[in-house]
Amino acid sequence: AVLAPRAGVAVLIAVHAAARAAPAVVMTKLTYSGDVAAMIVPYIQSAPRADELLLILVVTAAAAVPLALLSVGSVAAGLLGGAALMAALAMWARRLIGGYTGDVLGGIEQVFEIGFLLGAAAVLN
């Protein structure tokens, strides 16, 4: 709320893209631990392919350009903050349920977003 409007818009664009990429990263590192037979939505049996991950990375990097033009440090701090919370939740899910479910991936997106916003805001203020 205390960021300049230009910085606030740049942070929101970057965090939106980066947070949506975070679950794809977790899907490559953990296995699905839910009940496939009980799913309402069909389960994709494989993690994102390398070319899909590259596309995700390119789109995320492009979305971070406006923020990087204001402050490269805010992008770095945001990514570090988001990655730290994402890793913590992923490790917790692996320990408790042996992998991820759709709810875990949703939680990953949310905690990454929180960490990114906190990290970027800390540098921009």
C-alpha cells in the first residue's frame, strides 16, 4: 500500500506470473500423492516437460521486466522470498503426505506470492 503506483503495478505483474510458475516447479520435484481414482478433474500423469518449463520461465522473465527496470534487487528479493516459502511448504507436504495434491499446488502459489510481495516491498521501501 505504501509503494509508488508505478512500483505497485510492476510488482503485481511480476508476482502474478512468478507465483503461477511455482507449482510447475514443485510438480517436477515431487510426486502426486492423491487418490487418482477419486479425482473429479483428470490427473495429468507427468510433470511439465522441459520445453513447457522453458516457456514458463520466458513468460515469467518477461513479466518481471517492468519491475527489474525499477529495481533488480526487488526482483531478486521477491524471488528469494517466494522460493523460500515455496520450498518450505513443498518439504512439509513431502514429509506429511509424500508429495503434492492440487491443494498443495494452490498453497504453493499462495505462499510464493506472499514471499515475493514481502521481499520486493522490503527492497522498494
